[in-house]
Amino acid sequence: MNDREEYIAYIRGRKSSDKVNYHLQAVKEMTRLRQENRKPSILLHACCVVCACWPMDFLSDVFDVTLIYNNSNIYPSGEYDLRLSELKRYLKERWNDQIRLIVMPYDNVTYNLSLQERKDDPEGWKRCFACYEKRMDECFRYADENGYDYFTTVMTFSRQKDSQILNQIGLRLQEKYTHTRYFCSDFKKADGQKKANAICDAYDLYRQDYCGCIYSYAARQKQKQTEADNGKETV
């Protein structure tokens, strides 16, 4: 099977009903922890405030939540700064800075070198999978080295990202580390998107219109130009 055939088979497979219910796994794990009457620590990777706002609410009564902003994939640097500033604003206004935020070093140029081999991939394919894994692995390592009980990522909130793949990556990475466990999730489920929209509206949060990397940025700019050109034609 060549790469194109593999991609087509993958897209078809995403529509399959034969999937793991990671939201149900999350609920079961949280129920077990409530019964143990303890509040373990969790390091939550946040790519942006839109994806992070509802997961923080979802997790905070069971876990001692710390956010980690590790997103050297984001291009350009101004977009990276904007997403970070909005996350900080929300933590201050909603949480009174009670949720700690860790910011990892930003190096988009070096980061892109690790993805260049698959620069021509369509959005949501192996380049994206490698991007997820690289950031998650760096966060997982930090969690394990600093004694966190659990690690997870808010990326399962996004409808554009495959939560099956993300959880498979997390469970595979768990095998590398000695202390920290991976917390399975699918934050978009059970009206997660609706709840996040309400939060974004209430706090007037910035909603980006592309995933983040230079490739998704270029694709979005091209789409905007096409939309603008089509608009001119209909005037």
C-alpha cells in the first residue's frame, strides 16, 4: 500500500463505529479517584485557550491541574505570543492564577526541521501525528521528571484532531516513563464543544482559524485568498 492509499484508508477508517470510547475511560478513572478520596496531580498540555478552557473545568474537581504550554509548532511567533497571552488572561480572570502555567522554550525554526520530511502531507496526516507525538513526549518527560501522577493533552478536544490517534500516542509514550501515567480523554464528548463555546463567549476569548504550524497557516492564507477572489467575482 502506497502512502496515498494508506491515507485514503485512514480517512475512511475515521468514520468507523469501531472506536475506543476514551471519554468513558476518563469518566471511569475519575470516578475511581473520587472513591479513593485523593486529588492526584496532572500535567495538562495546552495548545490554546479555546481547547484548554473546558478540559480545565472538567478535570479540576478531581485533579490538581498544572498547564504546560509547549508549542514550538506555532507559526508565526506573533500567533504563538497571542495564544499564550490569551491563556494567561483566562487563567487570571477565571482561575485567579490558581492553576499554574509552565511555558516551555519556543523554537519554531528548529522544530520545523523535524517535520520537513513530510511537509507535503495533507492536514491531519502523518506530519500532524509526528507533531502531536513530539510535543506530548516532551511534556510527558517533564511530568515524569517532576513527579506528576498523570499527563494528558487538551488536543483531544479538537474536532480536527483524531482522538483515537492522540490517545494511542499517549498510551505508547507511557511505556517510556516510570512514574507518570497517561490519562485517556476525549474532551469534545458530552457537549464539551458546546461548553467551551459558552466559556469563550463569556470571556471573549480569541479563536484562531488554523491549527498552528507553518503548513496549516499557509493553507489557511490560501483559502482566505480564494474566498476573497470568489467574493470579488460575485460583486
